[in-house]
Amino acid sequence: NELSASMRYNVNKAAEHGRDNAVSPPQGMTSEPASPIVTGSTLSETNASAKVGSGVPPIGTNATIQSLDRVRADATGQVLTTNQGVPIGDNQNSLKAGLRGPTLMEDFILREKITHFDHERIPERIVHARGSAAHGYFEAYKPLTEYTRAAPFKEAGKITPVFVRFSTVAGERGSTDTARDVRGFAVKFYTDEGNWDLVGNNIPVFFIQDAMKFPDLVHAVKPEPNNAIPQAASAHDTFWDFASLMPESTHMLMWAMSDRALPRSYRMMQGFGVHSFRLVNEAGQSVFCKFHWKPKLGTHSLVWDEAVKISGADSDFHRRDLWEAIEAGEYPEWELGLQIFTEEQAESFSFDILDSTKLIPEELVPVMPVGRMVLNRNPDNFFAETEQVAFCTAHVVPGIDFSNDPLLAGRNHSYVDTQISRLGGANFHEIPINTPIAPVANNQRDGHHRQTINRGRVAYEPNSLGGGCPFQAGMKGFVSFPEPIHEDKVRGKPEKFADHYTQATLFFNSQTEAEKQHIIGGFRFELSKLTVPAIRERMLSSLMNVSMELATEVADGLGMELPEAMPKALQIDVTPEITVSPALSLTALPGEGGVRTRKIAILVANGVEGTSVQALQTALVDAGAVPLLVAPRLGKVTAADGTVLEAQASMENTPPVLFDAMVLPDGEDAVALLARIGYTDEFIKNQYRHCKTILVLGASSKLTEKMGINPTLPTGETDPGLLFADASGIDAAAQQFIDAVSQHRHPARDMDPPLI
Ligand code: HDE
């Protein structure tokens, strides 16, 4: 596109020389854009541009679009102004007494600009500081009125807008996405009866049982206070010191050391409400409920070595993945499922349903699918939406109520409290992303940054001057479930809370062999980073109560003898309902995704056999994958038959860990070129080590041979992720490749230490 003169360079710079121009920028030298703005230019980003948010979501599925419209701003065609709306003549120069003289205090334009800038940062979240979010909607499959009067579940097909924020826990706002960590999964439902926040994680249990311990847990896992090391990592003394002294954390530690803590994508992880909640129906009857989100793409993870390298290659890996998928119209989707159970069932379980370190195995209470959630729009502005969104477990609506989980009680206090300092006052609910779609009317008034202009004289109740308004909703409003309570006031815990190991053992025993090895590797790595051997030993003594297989292998990996097992808090033996729960393995949810949105590297170089490359590209795009031609340098690559291909990535700018699978091309000359480049070895080594699918075409078999890669594994099995084909049989090979990539990874090749 031809760019208009005003877009080629900063024409305002022309006004900076000489007294006359400084006083009054000459006509035609301001940057008022030519009209109409050049369309299709990537230099002009307006609200209509595909590069800002995702433009237009499907109509009727996203009510927040309208509700946020009143605050959306677009500078297209507008003159530059101060915050008071005064047009600014010169945005280049401060006001001076003479061109070389002192800058004047009088310059309110400069002072306003700098003052605003000085205050652009707000405190980051004390936990979950690093996050990414998107808009979307929840759609109910069927009415759930038998159990709850909550608005989103009133009828089949009912749509409720949502805003969802995913996060890591320990790292600071700018930390890496692929740290080993729990992931936050917070959903704000803008229901017709007010906002409901389901503030969950991607792991169904938690480290502690009582809110009293939360500040201790967070202080232990955050960077150590003397030197602020390490960032976004639990592999340090203070975390394991605390964890090993708190055996109630053992079950959660098993999850945190597993692949669950290294998701491949936010789009490929489960979400859990963690606590037991209550559902309450119109008649006031209540059942208990646990919330589950299951990703349509299945649950998939990275491996540790890969996660570490991705941190260097792209620390925005998950943020980018979510953004790009939504921009591409590949809207991520989850199914909401409920585990509904009664008070009587709860009494009968071998564990306490008020204990957040315990889950309810799906074999005991099945997960009932009740609806789906689709994320179909990226935010327009990270700060205004993702940073300022304020979730709170106490934001419930009629039909949803709390259990007596003591962790939940602490959270119900904490979230509102933290927003008051983070967002600067009690009116954070007026920030557009936090405002409900349901109307708000009450007698709360004033405070920092108040936006609402409440009319009239009345800000109290009862009143007669305001006709008694706003009036109480009575039984139509939120009514707490009248749970009977006849107890002494005490500090303590029920006995079943003291069983710290049964479910940790259940989790370990429910994993596949590869998953178990990764858990062992996780513990080994983290504990190896400790500088105080006694902490390592204490942790091992606790793991002996989970599984001797686990403890022995971790001890072995650390070069240690097994110590005495840690004495258990609960002396009586617990008989669990089940000893294996297949649903706890990541393999339980392979997903319907196939290869959709998977990134595939097709290595190319001059002299490549081009027909097979193009055939593969077409087949992969048709299957919904994202194939990229990766060459030693960006730009044109000439195939053996003279066809010119365009490399979309270079081996330098997009390292192998950023791809889900790889193709090595045919073509003698290209292979000879690739063989001379160190990056090629890196590609093959990393893809191989991370158990990804590799398709080796024709002459490229020399490259894998050179690396010592053998289709027969040391176990005698044939490697299912290593495919060899000739360019002539490319159609069949493409299909085989797609099938193998949809397996995500090939654990048969997973060796510890790695083969290559
Ligand atoms: Fe949070 N947690 N938490 N938490 N949490 C916060 O609230 C807290 C817990 C979770 O994307 C904070 O707005 C206490 C469990 C998510 O904005 C804070 C306790 C679960 C997010 C807070 C817990 C979570 C937070 C920090 C123990 C999973 C990010 C900033 C009693 C079910 C939400 C903020 C977002 C954020 C307190 C335990 C999930 C300080 C006191 C269990 C997903 O209020």
C-alpha cells in the first residue's frame, strides 16, 4: 500500500527548529491524517483493525461487548488533547524561556503528561500476578433448576457472558509463562442476577487446609526476602522447608511436581473450583457441588526440559498461544461439569469434603456435564481489562452458596480486601471490566474515584423521601442457606483433616508410568536445588508415606539413603473407597483437538524437494495445524525444481521447543546444507528428546543417523513418533504424520536420563 506522506515519517519533527515554528506549528505540519486513512495498512490500527482485539465476535454471544462500549475509546480522526480535552498544539517540545533557556513550570501540558506517566503502574497481585485473559460466553446445556436457582443454569441454551483470566501463581507480573507452577483459572460470569466469580485453579486440591496458613505458604514460595531469588520457582529452600513441615501439602505437592504444573497451553488444561460449594434451589433445598472445567482440546503438558528452554525462547508462550488462537478464530472451549452430592454422602466419605487438600474421586461422584464455555474475543486493552479485573470468591449469586471450608472463608475476605489496595479504593466494582450487567442500586456512596452520580437526597434505608427505594428483594434476593450450627467456638480441625497421605498415594498410583517418572523427576530437580540437606531429608521422610517407589527413586536420584518415615499425624488407618482413579491421569482427557493449532516446523533449505513440502503444508493446514517453513535464514528458499518457497521462520528466531512436531525434508542439496548447520542438530535433538513426532523424508535420514537416532528403541519397541517416508508417498505419510502428532507426545521414547 502507498502510505500517505504523513505516515512515512514524523512530520511533527519539522516544527522543532526555530522560534516561529516552536511557537506555532505551521499549517500542514501537524499529523492530521489524510482522509480516508489508508485501509489495509498495518501502520494504521483502529478499532476496526484485525490487529486490535479480535474485532467482531459472533453476534449475541458476548454481551460485555455492548456494556463495555460506553468506555471504549478510539483516537481515529481525533485531535490530540490534554485530559481536560484541551487541544495540544505541540507534542514534541516543552515550554521554554527561549530556545536554549530553562523549561517553564507553567507548562501544564508537560506536567500533566509526566505526572500521569509517573503513576501508570499499580501494585501487582500478591499472587497470580502474571496472567492473560479473554472474553467469551457460557452456554447451559439444560435447566438445573432442580438443584440451583442460579441465573446461568435457568434454561437450556442460556448464554451468560464471561471474562476469564489464567495465571501463574508465584512469579511476578513480567515472569515467564512456563514456570513449574499451579495455574489460576478465574471465571467472571456476568449473570442477570449479578456477577458470579468462580476463582479456580488447574489443580483440584490446594497446599493448605486453613486460610491462617496462606501468608506463610506464599512467603515461603515467593523469592527469598534477603536476595529476591528465585523468580517464579518453588525450587528453593524456603518453599521446601515450609512444605516438608506441613504434611497437609503432600497431596498438592504430588500434583505440583507432575506435568499438570507444565501445561502446553491454557487452552489445554482443566479448571477446578477446588472447594465444595453449595447449590440452592428455588425451594431453598441445598446440595453440595464441586466445579470442573474440561478442555475440548484435551489435557496436554510440556516436559520440564522443554519448559525451561521455552522460558528463554518465548517467555510469553502461553499468553501468545491464547491470543493467537482467538485471533485465528480457533476459540478455546471447555465443558463445565458438576459433582453434585448430598450432606449424607459427604458424611459417608473416608475424607472430609471441607478439606481443600482432598478431592472427590470421579468414580465416587461422577462429573455431570452442564454447559460449555467458549472464549471468542481478546481484550482491547491489557491494563483496563486483564490487569484491572477483580475476582472474588465471595461474588456469588442467588443459587450458589458456600460450604464451611475454612480456606474458602479466608478467601471470601481476602479478595475484596486485596483489591482495595491494588485498585486504589472501595469503588473497584465501578471499573468497567468489573461492573455487572445487572443493574446496581444501593446506598453506598463516595470514596476514591467514585464514578456514579447518585441522584437525590436519600442515601439511607429505611427512608420515606425516596419512596423506600432501593427496596429489599426479600426471598427473591440472595438468601444464605440456613445451615444449622450448634458448636463451641474453637481453633482446630476435624479428625479426617489429619489424613495427609491417602489421596497423595491415590494420585501417584493413578498415573501412567511416564507420568510417574516425571513426578519423580520433578521432586528430584526441585530438591536438588536446596542448599540445606536436612530439608531434603525431611521431605523424603514424608514421601515415604506416599509411595516407597517414589521415595526410593527420588532418594536414588539425589544420591541419598532413605531416612526414617515421617510419623503420621493420623494414627488410625484410613480405608479409601478406591485405590486407583484413572480420571487423575492427564491421559484421561485426550481431547477432540487432533492437530488443530499445533505448530509444525518443516525444515527447508535451498535445493529442497519442494513438491512434498507443499503437499505436506496443504495437508497440515487442512487438518487445522499451523505448519511453518523454517530455514537457516528468513526469506526466499529455492527448491530443487526452481520453485521459490518463502521461509516464515528462521532456525535462529524460532527454536525447536516452540514447535509441536517437525518434518525433515528430502533433497540431497538441502540436506547437505542442513547437515552443516549446528541448528539442525538442535532441532533434531530437542524434538527427539521431548518425544515429539518427527517425519524424516528421503535424504534426511542421513541427519537422524548422524545424531544416532534409531527407529528401534532400547526397549525393543519401534518408535511410534519417528516416521520415515519417501517424497513419492507423501500423501500417506502426511496422514500418518497427522495421526502421530495428534498423540501429542510419544512416551515410549521418554528415557531418564534422555537418550540423546
Ligand atoms: Fe487465591 N488469591 N487465595 N486461591 N487466587 C488471589 O486475589 C487467597 C486460593 C486464585 O486472575 C488474590 O485479586 C487466599 C485457592 C486465583 O485475578 C488474593 C487463599 C485457589 C487468583 C488471594 C487463596 C486460588 C487468586 C491476589 C487461601 C484455587 C487470581 C490478587 C485462603 C481455588 C485471580 C487477587 C485473578 C488471587 C488470596 C487460595 C485461586 C490475595 C487468602 C485455593 C485463580 O486475594
